[in-house]
Amino acid sequence: MQDITEFRDVWVLAEHRDGKLRDVSFELLGKGRELADSLGVKLAAVLLGNEVEHFCPDLIHHSADIVYWADDPNLAHYQTITYSDVIAEQVKKYKPEILLIGATYLGRDLAPRLSKRLNTGLTADCTGLEIDKETRLLVQTRPAFGGNVMASIVTPQNRPQMATVRPRVMKALAEDTSRQGEVIKIPVNITNENLMIKLLEVVKEKKKSVNLEEADVIVAGGRGVGSAANFKLIEELADLLKGEMGATRDVVDAKWVSSVHQVGQTGKTVRPKLYIACGISGAVQHIAGMRESGTIVAINSDPDAPIFQISDYGIVGDINHAVPLIIRALNRTT
Ligand SMILES: Cc1cc2nc3c(=O)[nH]c(=O)nc-3n(C[C@H](O)[C@H](O)[C@H](O)COP(=O)(O)OP(=O)(O)OC[C@H]3O[C@@H](n4cnc5c(N)ncnc54)[C@H](O)[C@@H]3O)c2cc1C
């Protein structure tokens, strides 16, 4: 039986790609700060990679008190076993009570492996995290049973309490360059023998991948778009605005667009600066995934459509008329 009273502090995995820290790291630090303050403990970031020391100040400026930093050529590219080995060893040594990881491709692979290794629970895709002041437990909220209920999950007997959170669900704090913190280098001992996979080459996928979570602009379509063919208009407007194309679940179910575009409770949670909702009624399950967008513009032929209640600007009209007009106007100005 674990002595859970030995565990202190909140840890966040700092993820980076292509030489940049990923936004999800800052978002988790924002939430981590709130949890750590509520528990009266420190907030730490865990950073693994090759020649990544320069990221440490950035993590401290985004509210980490400590950065545990591991540097090794064998950590340059993510591998499940090496990353799990290094992090599990440090968790056993420093005993954090909470460990937060982004629900990214990397996080979705790493978090389950780590939780098994550490013999603790893991709640995936949390939409809410807070501390129960009486018990010090992390209350992890996420949709369950196909989104029909919101489940509050706790890990009472094991530590760390582990949760993953999708990008854009939490809010990053503003950078504070005056913040000071501690940087602790983690010893790494990865030998060729414990590398089960040898990375020969990284080949970037040529196909344009959809990155709704990090898009500044999303043009999304619903059943009001009318057909799969009409979605070309939505795509064209999204491209013109250098954004991504989103969709409701109904059009994904109708196979007008692929599920990677789905926004909402059972799709992606997004927080772009601009969200243009075309022919979308504004069902609660859709709004759950986009209500935190900066500016929301809705185009709908029904003046009573619920989407107008959360929109900053509304256009009452047929999207097959309104969208080509917007495209034409943008083409004139670009
Ligand atoms: C458990 C559960 C989970 C769900 N998860 C999600 C989710 O993650 N994401 C999601 O989106 N939905 C989700 N749904 C489905 C959700 O309840 C709605 O059914 C869906 O969002 C509606 O999609 P829509 O707005 O495209 O279609 P509709 O509700 O049919 O709305 C179409 C809109 O288009 C307008 N319109 C029609 N023609 C035109 C035109 N020519 N020009 C302009 N406007 C026009 C209409 O006035 C209407 O407002 C979920 C449902 C359940 C039960």
C-alpha cells in the first residue's frame, strides 16, 4: 500500500515539436498553477529532449516553479519506452501528487503506459480539474457514456493522480518574464541495449493534416450547408482565412466530411480567435466544443437559431448566397 501523504506538488509534462514548446504545455501550466495554489504546493514542468535547456525559462515564465529537465540525444524523438522510463523514475524519486499530460498523439500514447508503470489511475480527456479542499483529491471531470453524463472521477488511494487534457480546453496564463524558478537536470541513462526501437529517419506526412485545436480561424459547416459537394465553399473560405474547416457531428455522420473535422462534446474542443458557424443550429453538444472562441460569427437562414444566442455577429441568410459573397470580398482585398 502506497503512503500517499509522501506525495506533494503538481507536475505538467512540457511537450515540444519542431523546436517549439506546444501551446498545450502552457495551458496545462495555467491549470496546474491553480491546482498547486489551491493545495499550497509547487508547480513543476517535466521537459525531455535533446538540447532543450533553452525552453526552461519559457516554462518558468508561464508559471512553473521548477523545471525538471532531461537531455539526451536518445530523447530527441519521442519513444514510448524511453520517455516512460525517464519520467517514471523521476516520479518515484520526487513523488508528485498530480501529473497532467496533454491529450495529444504523444500524450495519448505515453499517459496510459506511465499510469500502468506507476500503478495509478488515469482519467483521459478531462474537461474540468479541481481540488476537493476537504480531501485534497483531484476531481477529474469528463464526458462519459457518449457524452450523456459528466463524470467526476477521483483516484483516492494511489499517486500520482494522472489526467490528460485536450489542447485548448484549459487557458494559459500570460507570460511573466520577471518570474524566477529552479531548474533541475535529471540524470539520463539510456544505453543502446535499452533502446528497443532504432529510429532511422523521420518522414513528414505530405498530406495536409487537420489541426483544429491550434487553429486561429475555423470555418465550420453544419447540415445547413446542404451537401458534401457544398462543403467546398466552407473549405475555400477556411483556406482564404488561413484557417481550418470544422463540422458538426450530423454532417460527419452523413459522411459529408471526415470525423477529424468534428467540433463538440464528442469531437474536438477548440478556442480559435475567429469561429464562423455556417448552417449550424447551435446544439448544446456543438457549443460545448467552441463556446470559448474569441469572436463567433453565425450564418443561418433561421433568425431564431440558438447559435445566434452565443454569436458576436449574426448573418441571417442562405449560406449558399452569403459565403460566396464573403469569398468574393476577401479575394478583392487579398
Ligand atoms: C451524446 C451526443 C453527443 C453529441 N456530440 C456532438 C458533437 O460533438 N458535435 C456536434 O456538432 N454535435 C453533436 N451531437 C449532435 C447535436 O445534438 C446536433 O444534432 C448537431 O450538432 C446538429 O448539427 P447541425 O447544426 O449541423 O444540424 P441542424 O441542427 O439540423 O441545424 C442545421 C441548421 O442549418 C440551418 N440552415 C438550413 N439551411 C440553411 C441554409 N441554406 N443557409 C443557412 N442556414 C441553413 C437551419 O436553420 C439549422 O439551424 C451530439 C449529440 C448527442 C446526443
